[in-house]
Amino acid sequence: MRRALGDTVWPAVPSGALVLVPVGSTEQHGPHLPFDTDTTVALVVAQRTADALPRGSCLVAPALVYGASGEHADFPGTISVGHEALREVIVELARSLSLWAGRVLFVNGHGGNAATLDTGLALLRAEGHEAAWTGCETPGGDAHAGRTETSLMLHLAPERVRLDAAVAGDTRPLAVLLPDLMAHGVRAVSPSGVLGDPAGASAEEGRRTMDAMVSATVRRITAWAVDGRGRLAEAERR
């Protein structure tokens, strides 16, 4: 059974624990998904990963609910702390955790946080901290609030998904969209805020996607091979 740090008392904290820190965002996810979609996904990946690891070896810290979401700033409701503030929080959290934890792993649910995690973890590792980060990637998935995230939320919290309001957005690959996104933000390429198409989303697809994310995270933790950016490297399936 998972162990949430927020529910634990200090004498029960295991010595040398691995601490998973979910990192999300509070940003628009189209007219049909909630603002905390990224945070919800990252938290559940962390929780289910902890469930899959040996009992007593892992704690799940409270999630970071604000990230670097400047590309969504044109949509009301979005809250972004920006790259510099996020980096400082990540660095100081890991420094604090390292006083008693064995390892620290940031589990990231928002792609916009990736560059900040790279720079923050590179610094932490240069300081000698046993810290790393990993993402909740979905190979072949669409970029934002499309079928992939809609399926995940139908699996995790179907009562919070407004399927009757779902619309298709810009469906071009992220690599094609990225220059415009970086220069002008999401709203410039998709007035709805959706990058992809929610059509065909299902809870069953979301369950399979979540299972794959958790399995990949467990494999990476077990291998614990960290690259120069502080990312856990992909581990081979057994």
C-alpha cells in the first residue's frame, strides 16, 4: 500500500527512503479537462509506482501544483510561476529532502517543466545529491488535452471530464507547432487550447496508458541510470 509523506509521522519515515515528488501544473486543458490534469496524472503515476516498489522503500511527497506554463498564459485560470522560480523550488526541495532521504525523484506531468528540471537536476547532481527526474511520457500521444490526456482523465476522474464540451484543436505534430508555440503561445495556434483531438478517448485507453507509464517508471527506478541532464534513462523491458 502506498505511503504518502503528508499522512506520515516523522518516527515512521523509513531510513534512506526514495521520495517521489510529483510535478504538475495549473493550466488550461481545453474546454473539457480540469486545470490540474497534469498534476493529477503525475500524482497517480507516483502513487502507483510507489505501490509497485518494495513496501517501506518509498514515500510520495505532496505534489507541486504550479509549474512553468507561460505558453498558456492567454487563457484565464492558468497560473504559472515561470522557469526561474520553479527551478529554485526544485533545487531547494531536493536539498532539503537530501538531509534524510536516500534518493529523490521528480515525476513530471507537464512538458513545459522539462527544461527547468534539466537545469535544476544538473545542478543538484553536480552538488552530489542523489536526485533525478522522469517524465510521464506517452509515445505516440497527442500534445495537449487531446485523446491521450482525455483518456487518462476518463480513467482517473471521469466525473471531472466534460465530454460534451470537447473539441478538436490543432492536430499537427508538436515538432511542427513548437516554433509558433514558443513565439506566440498556445492560443495563437489553437483558440480552444487543445493540441490534438479528444475524439475516441476512453477510460480503457487511459488505463492502458497509465499502466504503461507506471511500468516504465518502475523500470527506470530499478535501473537508476541517470543521464547528464538528470533524467532517468529508459530501461529495457524484461
